[in-house]
Amino acid sequence: MKPRVLVTRHVYPAAVAILQEDCIADYRDTYDVMDEAALVKRLRLAKGVVCQLTDPLTAAVIEQCPELRVISQVAVGHDNIDVAAATARKIVVTNTPGVLTEATADLTFALLLAAARRLPTAERFLRDGKWQRWDVDLLCGHDVHERTLGIVGFGRIGQAVARRARGFSMRVLYSSRTPAAPEVEQELGAQRVPLDLLLKQSDYVSLHVPLREETRHMIGVEQLCQMKRSAFLINTSRGPVVDENALVAALEEGLIAGAGLDVFEHEPRVHPGLLEHPGVVLLPHVGSAVTSVRSLMCALAARDCAAVLRGERPQHPVNPEVLG
Ligand code: NAP
Ligand code: GLV
């Protein structure tokens, strides 16, 4: 009998067609998010799940789904999945790296430019009918070209952002646990420095680390105090990497100039202090939101899910140790 796979939420249709070749797809074609109890109820008899970053694949859920053999996430970040619990049960976890790297780097740069040059404020000013004439100091912002960009987490997306910064003649610093290869540093003109030096020297600090226990609140009061008063914090990684209360306080006290945020600590709720602050540009987690990219992500997750259930090696295992 074909194995049963739960697709937790709406996906691009090609993904469902891929699954249907080898599996029975239990497709929830809805945008609603299931809580843990609803997820367990629907997942209990499934061998696979194609899930999204909104789905709580916790240890408790995994424990109550004895048939589960593969969890395929339609995203590169997988902090909603308890990978340790899955690994303990020999459940393969897969994700979708690579296909979204350039789109997310584009969005990061758009956010940086929008924050620096106050684009949302300027557009609102025009739409509100407030534009009367050209004034010498109307809606002035900050330079981007030839400024210093500090990249925290120098993986696929961090490096793609550095590549864009070259076009703006920016000085690029990065901080990471592992140094990049010398040829990568040379090609991107990037210099590895400790985080505190990066925070002190950068005009723009852009976050690209995954959310893990060690990166939760990596940017808090102490780190924000080290940044320049004229600096901007850009976050397209995960909300909890930043202590949002500390960020709001830093913005209110003028410890930093502004921020560009695509992700939030308690998505989709946004801290009122961020909503109110004019120096902050806010986006609803759209880093990879390009139709072709999202479609590829869905297809990749479906293909890897089906591959595991056929007994084949998936393209992007997060916990390859369970594959033997
Ligand atoms: P990646 O290639 O794995 O890069 C992450 C980098 O962070 C790695 O180089 C890793 O290197 C480094 N890192 C991990 N822990 C660190 C720490 N404590 N300090 C400094 N560096 C650390 O992942 P990616 O594809 O670039 O994606 C990065 C993240 O972006 C994802 O995990 C996801 O959360 C987020 N994302 C968001 C969107 C969006 O829509 N906003 C879209 C795509 C991705 P070491 O392990 O060697 O330190
Ligand atoms: C999106 O946030 C992702 O991690 O792919």
C-alpha cells in the first residue's frame, strides 16, 4: 500500500502531484495553522509530512506519531522542528536550502536600502498628499555606498548579501563560528572579526544565523549598546535571534538609528514599539517570497519526502546521521 503523507497547509500544486506518484497525499489545502493537538490527530497514521515553518513539529508531536519516517520542511530554517527528537526516532528531517538564497539576499538588501533611505516614510508622505515641493532637507536618510556592512552568520545567504554589498563599494565584515575559505573572503572582500568588533564598526548589521539555543537573543541589550548610534539592524533570519524588548528600548533611546525587520519574535504578532517607531521598516516574513522560488521550495520538499519513503537518499537531509 502507498504510504500516507500529510501536507499540512496550502502549497504550490506541483508538490502534491509529485507526492501522488508514490504516496497517498492527505492535502490540507488551507492557510489555517494546526496546533499541536490538531497536528497529532491528523499526523498519527502518516509516514511522512510536508510541513511549513508555522507548524509545531515538537518532541510531543513526534512522540505521538509512531508511523512517522520523514519530516520535509518547505523552508531552509527548521527551528519549528525538534530535530533531536526526530533523530532519536530515526525520522529523517529535510529542508530546502539554496533555491531561496538569492531571493532572500535580494530582500535583505531591499530592506537595508529601504531603512537607510526611509522609503516607506517617503512613500506614505507622498500618498498622504503631503508633498508640496522639493526641500533641501526633505526626508533625508543615510548613505549606503562605501559604508561598513557587518554580516552575522556567513553561510549561503550571508555570503550572497556580501556579494551584493560589493556592488555598493561597501566594506564587509563578518562574524561566524567557522571562517570562510580564504578564496571566498578574497572574492567577497570580506574580513572575519569577533562579533563585538563587528557591532562597533558597522553602519549596517545584518543577521543570517539559524535560530538555535545558542543564537536565541544573540542580539540583546549588551550588543545593541555596542552599535553606533547611526547604525541600522537588519534581520531576515529569525525573530528570536533578537531580544525584541531590548531592540525597542534601544530604538526609543536612540542607541541605534533604525532597523529593517522581516522576522519577529512572536510572529505574526509585532511588538507595538516597533509598529510605532518611524525608523523601522517592517515586512511580513517575505524573504523568499518569489513565486518561482516558493514553487521550487514546495517541489523540493515533496521530492525529498517521497524519496525517503521509497528508501532513497533525500537531496537535503538535516540529520544525515539517521540515513546510515
Ligand atoms: P546557512 O547556509 O546554514 O548559514 C547559516 C550560517 O550561520 C552558517 O554559516 C553557520 O556557520 C552560521 N552560524 C551558526 N551559528 C552561528 C553562531 N552562533 N554565530 C555565528 N554564526 C553562526 O543558512 P542560510 O541558507 O544562509 O539561512 C540562514 C537562515 O536564514 C535560516 O536558518 C533561516 O532561519 C533564515 N531564512 C529566512 C528567510 C526569510 O524569509 N526571512 C529565508 C531564508 C532563510 P557555522 O555553523 O560554521 O557557525
Ligand atoms: C524562511 O524563513 C526559510 O527559512 O526558508
